[in-house]
Amino acid sequence: MGVLAATPEWERWVVLTPAFVVGIGLIAGVLILLGRALASSIRESGHPRWIYIGLAGVVAAVVVMTYLGISLPRE
């Protein structure tokens, strides 16, 4: 009886697997394109050090706000 009850779960995973593969591929493609555009922008900018400092500042602000438990208001 347990095997019969578990069958729909396996069927669901078999049906959803292609959607997961395609979705992960799309996300990876977008991230690759955005990464290449960012790298190109940094290379072409006159002051790439400022871009790195700005990115580090944004990451640091997000980490500190997350650590402090600050949540931004949602409209």
C-alpha cells in the first residue's frame, strides 16, 4: 500500500524534471550574459576601482542590514 501511495510523487517529479532543467538553464544563461556585460562595463570604465568599491559597499550594506534584522518597507 505504501508503494502505491508514493507513485504520484514520483510521477510529479518525472513530469517536472524537464521544467527544472530548462528553468535552471535559462537562469544560468541570463546570469552569464549579465556577468559578461558587467565585466565589459568594468573594463571600459575609466575607474574600475570605484566600481569594485561600490559593489563591495552594496554587499556590505546588505550583509549588515540582514545581520541587524532590518526589513525594508513593502508598498
